[in-house]
Amino acid sequence: MYPFISTETYLTASQPALRLRPQLIATSILLTLTAFFSQGHQPKIRETASDGSKTWQVYDPASHQKATFYSEDDVRIWLENRYRQ
């Protein structure tokens, strides 16, 4: 009924291979939280197509800047310049 559910045997936390040390758990939580909170500052890029031509609309939440580009190369240049500042 659900193709993504496997009938394979799953390991449980009681098995030695999956017992994690507290340091590893803390590191994993810290990395997950860092990734979650840093996503808000990542640029947003949206590709649109109309009348056979493509455009890329970009938004930088850190500076609240918006721009529209007509080639992928221009978007790459914008991204590189954003990280150099």
C-alpha cells in the first residue's frame, strides 16, 4: 500500500551499533540547529519562463535586495559578489 515503507528489518537503539555517545548527539543537534537558523539568510532564487524567455528573480534576505537577471551567468556573478562583501 505504501511503496516507501520497507519490510526490511530495522535496527533498534538497543543494538550496540546505534548507541551514540552524548558528544555525538550534542554535535548532531548543534549542526542541525545551525543549518536550520542559517537558512533564513540564504538567497532565494526563482526561475520563471514567459513568452519563451527565462528570467531569474533573486532576493537577499540579509540586505532585502531584489534583482532580476536574464542569464544564469549573471545570477552566478551576483552570488559571488554577495559572498565577497
